[in-house]
Amino acid sequence: MNTKHITDREERKEAKRAARKKAAPKAKRASGVARGSMKKKVKKMAKGQRKR
């Protein structure tokens, strides 16, 4: 939602909340998708190498 035209902070918050309430619920994340701390970590890299 674009709220750049609203200058008053409280008014903008109310507009955003209303839009969130009206929006369709988001789909659940697929079971095979790792998120955040569950992702594979990069162990140790030589200096100057790309990490991923």
C-alpha cells in the first residue's frame, strides 16, 4: 500500500492497519523451505572468494 501522500503519522498508521485487515491472508510457507536460522550456513571461506 502506498501511503506517501499521507503526511500525518497516526493517519498513515490507521490506513495501513485497515489495508492489512482487508487484505487476503497470506499462504503458509511450504514445508521444504528453510527460513532464517534453519538455512545452511557457509562454513569457512578463503579470503577473496565469493561466499555463495
